[in-house]
Amino acid sequence: PQKNKRKIATSNKLTFDQIGGQESAKQELREALDFMVRHEEIKKFGIRPIKGILLTGPPGTGKTLLAKAAAQYTNSAFVASSGSEFVEMYIGVGASRIRELFREAKTRATKENKESAVIFIDEIDVIGGKREGGQQREYDQTLNQLLTEMDGIYTSDSPRILLVAATNRKEMLDSALLRPGRFDRHIQVDLPDKRGRRHILELHAVNKPLSKDVSLDKVADESYGFSGAQLESVMNEAAIYAMRDELDEIEQGHLSLAIDKVMLGEKTDRESTE
Ligand code: ATP
């Protein structure tokens, strides 16, 4: 059988401070996590544990970052995967990969001497999409396995498991995933507003030489509708323009050009020369 290849499966340190904007998403997530770590009381009150948190919103808004920060915040091991990794030609492979993912999370937590693990599944809609009219799909088994694993999460388990999943199509999810006891908490992760954009730009400017004339406020104004990922690209492209002009610093004009470039969605020079 094919080895389970994972794009991102790191325990890189990342805190909520390194995520720009998204104040309400961060707040809601922290509240849910603060509640979850009180497992003794939760047990005493007979409260059903939160097993899953669903992050919903457009691509590139920081959902993966939030999941990583959640792991850091709760001192948990972090294991990441994407829904598309579980879609296979052969029936049963997806389901066994789900099992592997949960097993890996537990192993990693034990190895890292941690009491809990956060499992992140991006694009959950790929495996958790609506099952229409009793139609059997090749990956139903995968979804069933995920539900089984979620149902098997208990507060008293050691290491504890928290599933964080992301989608930009919540309306597509099968109702089984949205039932109480599954993804109980839904957190909306929207495109950043102007303040959020400014914050994200600042975060991505820390290691870059900006001319003192640069106004990130102006950049935030000009980048209406941009996601965090696009703003990261803007800073990066601007630095490339400055370098190309053989200057020591990034100037306002470079940032404006970079906004246009990202807006047009052109491939970056870096990508095309790689
Ligand atoms: P997708 O749904 O496409 O997986 P996502 O919402 O998970 O997207 P991330 O992978 O978290 O988005 O973000 C991609 C990159 O964009 C990050 O690595 C970071 O560089 C930048 N980024 C996105 N949002 C933010 C943010 N709020 N603050 C700082 N950087 C951000």
C-alpha cells in the first residue's frame, strides 16, 4: 500500500500573536480551548466534551495558522492533513488513512510528552460532503471512519484528541458532521477588514527593510478584499521589486505594484523560475 504522504505535519511553534486580524475568531477559539482544558470539571458536571471545532471561511485567511496556534496554546502535539489525501481509487484506503491519522496523533503526543494532540484536517468537505439520496460513494467509508474516530474521543482519554477542521463550503457538509457531539463549535474566519489587513502586513514586514516613507495604512486601504495569504504575497513581491531596482529599501511604489500583481493573480517570478 501507498505510504501516507502528508503535506504539512509539523509542530512548528506558532502563537495567536503571529496571526493578524481575526480578532473574533481568535477570541472564540481561545474560549473554546480554555473550556476544553478544564477536563476535570467538565467530567464532574457530566458535560459532553468538545470533540471538534470547525473553521469556516475563504482560502488563505489563516485557518491553518489558527489550528497550529490552538495546538501551541494547549501544549498539544500537532498533526495536519487535508481531505484530498483521503480520496483514493481503492475502497477502504481512505478509511485506513483516517485510522492512521488518529493513531499518529496519539503516538506523536506520547513521543513529545504531551497530554493532548490537535488533528487538523483542511478541506474537510472533500471527505465530509453531503451524501445525497442514499447514494453510496466510494469515500463514504472514509467519512464513516472519521465519525467513528470522533465518537471514540473521550474526555478521560490520554492523550486527549481535538479535531480542528477547515472548509470554505460549510453548506456542503454532511449533517452527520454537524450533529451535536461532532463539530460542536463553528468559527467563522472571514477576509480581514482594514485593521486586520494592516496588522497582517505589519507581521509580514518584520524581516523586511521598509523605507520610512512607506504607509502600511495606505497599503491596507489599497488591498481591499485581500486574504492574509495575498497580503503575504504583496510584501514578498514588493521586496522583489525593490531588489530588482537595486535599492536598499522597499518603497511605497513597490507595494502598489505588488498589489496590482497579486490582484491580477500572475504567477510570481519566484514560482516560475523554481
Ligand atoms: P486554505 O483554506 O487555502 O488552506 P487557510 O485559511 O488555511 O487557507 P493559511 O494556510 O493559514 O490559510 O494561510 C496561508 C498563509 O497566508 C500563511 O502561511 C500566512 O503566511 C498567510 N496568512 C494568512 N492569514 C494570515 C493572518 N491572519 N495573519 C498572518 N498571515 C496570514
